[in-house]
Amino acid sequence: METLRVIGGKPLHGEIQTNGAKNAAVAIIPAALLVNGICRIENVPDIRDVGVILEMLTYLGAKVTKVDNNTIEIDSSCVSTYKAPYDLASRMRASYYLLGALLGRFGQAEVALPGGCNFGERPIDLHVKGFKALGATVDIIRGQVEARAGHLKGATVYLDKVSVGATMNIILAATLAEGRTVIENAAKEPHIVDLANFLNAMGARIRGAGTDVIRIDGVKSLGGGSYAIIPDQIEAGTFMIMAAAAGGDVLVKNIIPKHMASLVSKLEEMGVEIEEYDDAIRVVRTSPLKPCDVRTMPYPGFPTDLQPQIVALLTLAEGTSMVTEDVWDNRFQYVGELKRLGADISVQGKTAIIEGGNTLHGAPVRATDLRAGAALVIAALASDGVTVINDPIYIDRGYENIELRLSKIGATIERVYISNG
Ligand code: EPZ
């Protein structure tokens, strides 16, 4: 069995580089299915979720060439099937982007209902609403989503709830559709802008990404080109919170500081010193942390994908903090694992109440999902003694080589294989 073994209580010092954004990569790679030509994509994080989506493209018949660890070339010209492999697609949430991409390319798509981290109900009704508005029929049969359209035609789609996935999927389906599609109440996350920028670099006409109204004027075809994925806002935020939790002085490089504004303001409220540069942020923590309240919201609000990590940090702040989860119904399953380390947290509905300031002590814990796993690493770095994190496979879904990169800034963390027998 694979585990991560962390010896806590050591401050972090030095520089750490943020990789390309996972949630941009898992949409941009399927978007290459719309491109008639070779796409060279740089700054691709070498993580499990990207591996799975590349496997799916390969299965569909795309030629995927790994130029180096973080650069790939995709040639989709040979893809001739609109049916995604069931087992792979049902393993990850982002497989739903194959729906928009295959529908856009072939006018039909068959993709398993998506899997991925489980935070309660994860509907796709808004994706379906968008596809139907563009003229597709959509059925869910034997665990598969089957979408068909003779001809996709632009339309106006109002999203009843701000949804990252639905916004991206409608962009994918509309890029080659006839006429104009307008997405109202669109999500504004940095990865939405990145997907639009990628498609525009290949010849699409998408305006307004990053605002709540996106206009897509369908084009006849897209040609190949080169594109570099933006830095990962959530990975950068995780490293910043790690530095604040462990103490010390860390320069997190390859960051777009504007993407980090909500986290920076919370860290400053907690007494952490922050210095911003053009593409880096320095995090220094020398004094005790102060409690604060946090509410997750769509961008530019505080990201839900940093909620477990900030809860882990707040367990170290003397006093009471409240963290309210306003995006997902049930994203506090990891709290029981933090309690094993000595955290005092109670969950009431959508709010976690954290009585901070207890000394945390290392213990065996289990990563229940990707960001929960990151929260456990944060708590482990600040705990006395040894924490063994089981199922680090969840962490590997979104963080490349976590133990190696953290070791370079002074963490004592290693991957240890324990025999089950
Ligand atoms: C994306 O998930 C991310 N995943 C998630 O990151 C992230 O937590 C989430 O956006 C919110 O930022 C990927 O990009 C692959 P949503 P997504 O559609 O697109 C409701 C991580 O840790 N909703 O924006 O699935 C939904 O229930 C992962 O990296 C509908 O009601 O999220 C939720 O309450 C985990 N109907 C809210 O909208 C729909 O059709 C936001 O979901 C779709 C969503």
C-alpha cells in the first residue's frame, strides 16, 4: 500500500514553482478534438487526471505525443468515433468535457456519466440544458449520456446556477456550431478564460470569457497551433497555505497574483505577511495566526477547491473561525480525518466551526479526495511527530510529485510503500 509519511513541525523555506492548471488542462485537452491540425500544449501538469484524459483521447484515435514532462502534441485528425470508453470516463468528473467536444465535432457523443470527487449530488442538468438549446437531444441510458444533433445551431443559454463545467461544455459545443451562442450567468474562473484563449488561438471567435456573458460566434473549422496553460490557482493557493501553516518564508513562483486575491486577503486577515510580485507571491509567517471567517463562492470569490486547505490552516489559529461551503452540498467529509490529528471542528449544515489553537499530533489518516488530501498534508506539516496519509493516489490526481517538490522547501515528506500482508 502506498502512503505519504510526513514529519511535521518544520518551517518551510525557499522557492516552489506552480505547475499548469489542472482544471484548465482537463478541458483544453478534449478541446483539441475540435482542432483540425496539431495542437502543441505547454505547461501541462503531469498528474493522474491529465493522464486519464489523455488515455481517453488516445482510445478515441487521437495521436498524443509527449514532447517532455509538461508538453504534449495532439493530432485529432484520425479520430472517427464519438463513443468515449466507459470505464475511463466513469472514473473522472472532467470526462464530461468529451460530451461538448465530441458533440461539437461529430454532432453526436456518448460518454459515461462522470465520476470524480464526491461532494454530494453532482448534477449535469445545466450541461444538458445547454446542449438542448443548441439543438441536441440528450438521453441518459444505462449510465451513459447520449447526445445527438443533426446540426448544432447557436442559441442563448441562461445558466440557472453558475457552473464551471456547464460553461466550458457549452463553449466546446458552440465553437463550431452555426451562428451565435450567448451564455448568460456564465462562470468566470481563470480556467474558463484559458479554454476560450486556447480555442481563440486555434481560430475560434469567443468573446467575454471572464465576465458573466460569453458570446461564441461559430466558425467552420479550427487550425492547429501552440498554447501554454495558465498556472494553477489552486495549486498555488495550496502552497501558500502550506507556508502559512508550517511557518517560514516561501516564494511561490509562476502565479497570476490577481487569481489569488481572495486567498491573499484571508491570509492577511490571519496575520500572514504577503508580498506580491509580477508572477510570484512571497508568504512569510512568523507570528501566531488569527482566526477568520470564510465563505466559498464562484470566482472571484473564495474558491471551494481551497476550502479544505483553509480549514486545516484555521485549526492552528487561536480562537473560533467559521467556514461556509456555498458551492457544494457536502464538502466536509475530510473533517473526521483532521480530528484524528487533534483538530476541534464541528460541522453544522454548510458551515464548519473551527475552535483553533490545539496542538496537532501526527496520526494515520486517509485522503478522502484530492483537496481533502492536500488539507491533510497541510495539517501534517504543522503537527508534532509523524503523520501517515493513506491513499495519496487522490493527491496525485491534482498535484505533481508533491513529496519531491515539498522536500525541496524543507518539508520532511516521503512516499512509503507498506506491505499489506
Ligand atoms: C469544477 O467542477 C471543478 N472541476 C471542481 O474542482 C470545482 O470544485 C468546481 O468546478 C467549482 O469551482 C473541474 O474543473 C474538473 P460546477 P464542476 O459545475 O464543473 C451545481 C477540484 O478539486 N451544478 O461549477 O463539476 C453543482 O452541484 C475539483 O479540482 C448544477 O446544479 O462544478 C455545484 O453545486 C473538484 N447543475 C455548483 O453547480 C449542473 O449541471 C458548481 O458546480 C452543474 C453544476
